[in-house]
Amino acid sequence: MKYSIFTKPWRTLTVPQLGMFVQRLGFDGIEFPLRPGYQVEPQNAEKGLKTLCDQLAAYGITITSVASETTEQVFAGCAEAGVKVLRIMGPLDISDGYMKAEAAFRGKLESLVPLCERYGVTVGVQHHYGAGIFNAMELRHLLEGFNPKHIAGIWDAAHSALAGEIPQQSLDIVWDMLCLVNFKNAFYRRVNGPEAAQAQFEPYFTTGQNGNTNWKSALEYMKHRGYDGVLCMPAEYTDEANVESYIIEDLDYLKMLVEEVYGA
């Protein structure tokens, strides 16, 4: 089992600093935000991503996936660097209805299949709370008919929590379409007082033991289905000032659960 961390919170680190930091935390790999303002930007993907891979290898770190745009430059960069998964999400403009918006997004995904085939890269679509591809069944409906070698799903524990799902059920819904799993956690909290005419709630991203998704239940199902791939930790916390201490705590917790569920 490989443990990967999304390095979005650490855009200002140099590559050597990033390598040493991730190594010190105890991760094997990273999901890299191939976005403007980071160590490598999308327009430099073809050469920059391979150079980044080579530099991180000195610290025992691999790039297990990237989060980026879907230009041919990015696909080519992933192929050159040996990165197999390009993560995207599915926010939809539902002003004309959800089904029309989903059909338009499917059309975009269909246009990416030739790039997936040419470069050997899988586009992984992650569900996300809000207007868009939110829960596991919506993700399945979006992906039906695609070859998961080209277009696959990414299950996220926190957004599954916000959808009110049972992890065993939501994982089962998308299992045959899955290319990656994300371990973070969340719950809804009320943000206005009880005297308000209309209650308002917002997501709160928290540590693994304090959200609505039971990580152990998810891992038990994954073991049952034989999962032995990457466990990606997005390091997303509403309390951003304590991200480093929280991700250390969560990695220790996840490794403990993996040992308990999968065995030493």
C-alpha cells in the first residue's frame, strides 16, 4: 500500500524542501497540484513534471497522481514523467438542469478519451459536495459506458461523508470504475444561531476520527475487494493553521487502521 499526500498547502516550498518535508511526514508519494503558482505549472508540464519526478526520487518520493487541467501539454507531461492518474472534479452549471449539465460534462470526457489512449493516462473524476457530481451514484451515472482505463472515478471519504453515505455502499457503487481513493473527513456544522429564521450549515473538514465517514469501515470493504493501490490524503482541513499537525495525526491513524484491517 502506498501513502500519498496532496501538496496543495505547500506551494511556496522549493522542490528540495518539498521532498524533505514529505519524506519527514512519512509519505511514499504525492499528488501534485500541476497548477499556476506551484513548483511546476501546466504550460511547463512536458519537461517540468519529469524533472520534478527525478528531483523527488532523491527523497524516495514518487508522483502518484496530479491535479490539473486537461490540456494535451498536461497529458504529455504525465506520460513523460510516468504519472498515470490525472485528477479532475465535476462542477456543473445546473442553471438549465442537472441532466443537461451532466450530458455536457460527459461530452467533455468523451473528447479526452483519445488523449488518454495516446498518452496512457487515466482521467480520474472525483465527486465533490455542492452543485455537480456529488455522491457515488451520480459519479457512477456519469462514468457508465467509459473504459475505466481512460475515464475512472475517485472516491473521496470526506465528500462521501457530506453526501450522507455509508462508505461500504458508496464504494461498492463505484468499485468497478475506481482508480484512486482519498482519505479525509468532514461533517456539516451550523453557522448561524438558533434564533435565525433559516438554519444555515457549512462543511467542516476535520481529522480522520472526527468526521462522518468511518475510515475503518471503508478499509474493511476495500480489503474485501482486494484493493492494494494508493491511499491519497488531501490534507484538507478547515483549521488551516494546523494542517501539518493534523496530517501527521491522520497518517498515523490511517496506517494503524491499515495494519489492523489488512494485517502487518
